[in-house]
Amino acid sequence: MNKNIISQTYDITREQRNKQNAHPSFVLWFTGLSGSGKSTLANAVEKLLFEKGIQTYTLDGDNIRQGVNRGLGFSAEDRKENLRRIAEVAKLFVDAGQICFSAFISPMRKDREMIASIVGEKDFFEVFVDTPLEVCEARDVKGLYKKARAGEITNFTGISAPYEAPENPALHIQTANESIEDSAKKIIAFIEEKINKL
């Protein structure tokens, strides 16, 4: 850290924002294969919470790479830096009093552990969107699996690169066996439990 950089302290605290919003702030980190339903599920949950007046924001892989992380590629180093930056942004949303949904493949446990350490263990909740590879590949929403199978995309998670499933996620969602609506209800129940503890 540059010794000439000094943290600025502001009068309005996270605790005050949480009190004004009438709910705590934290990160729900949606992890799973491409096509598992991470962004779709985050969107569905956010819509339901918005209707209840809950302050939320969703960070999504494709959207982040069009802006904040536009200059990063897909090497192992760039992917790690991509996630590090996202974690820092998510941490800012927590400080701003928001419930932050982050939808990213984030395939490696060590990277998710890094994210949790940046956000703060008590503010980080892992949501494993557990969808079998064959289901994700059949959906192939973005046509990426087809390209990966053809060798047009290298180091593609689930095909030519590994995915390490969470060992103890806060929520384990199986979109192949239940509707988005039912999955969203489970997540809403989890969030409401956190809100009721404020």
C-alpha cells in the first residue's frame, strides 16, 4: 500500500445505512457452470426483493467485463484479477447498505476463498447453483459450449477447465430439479431470515 494513500472516513456508516434501509447488507455469491442459471436466478430474486422495498444490486460477469474489467482477458491471472476486482466492488455495495448479488462462474475454491476474505467472511454467502454439465450444455444459452467443443474457446469451465464445487455453501440450489420460482423462494427465505435478525 502506498504510504501516501490514506483511508477517508465519512460520517455516514454502514450501520446507519442498514438501519435506514431496515435490513442488513451482505453478498450472495452465485457460483456454478455457465448456463446453470446464476444470473437468471439472481434477477428473479432481485425483482421479488425490489417489490418489497429491499435495497439490492446485481453484479454479472458479462456486464462487469464490458466496463470495470474490460481490459482483462481469460488467462488464469486475468481471471483471478477479474474476481478480485469484483470482490472489492461487492464490498463497496455492502458498505453502501445494499444486498449485493454476484453471479460469476468462479470455478476455483481458492478464488472464492479470496473473495470471502475481501468481502468479509460474515458478509459472504455462497450460493451453489448446482446444474449438471449435460443440462447446461443442452441449454447453451450463449452458444459457448458448442464453441468450446469445437476448440474455438480454450480453458472453458466444465469442458477443458475444471469446476470445483463448493463444499459447504450457504445455499445449494438445483435448477435441473426445480423451477426458478421455487429456487428463488428458497433464497428469499434465507434473506428474510437474515433481515429478521437485524
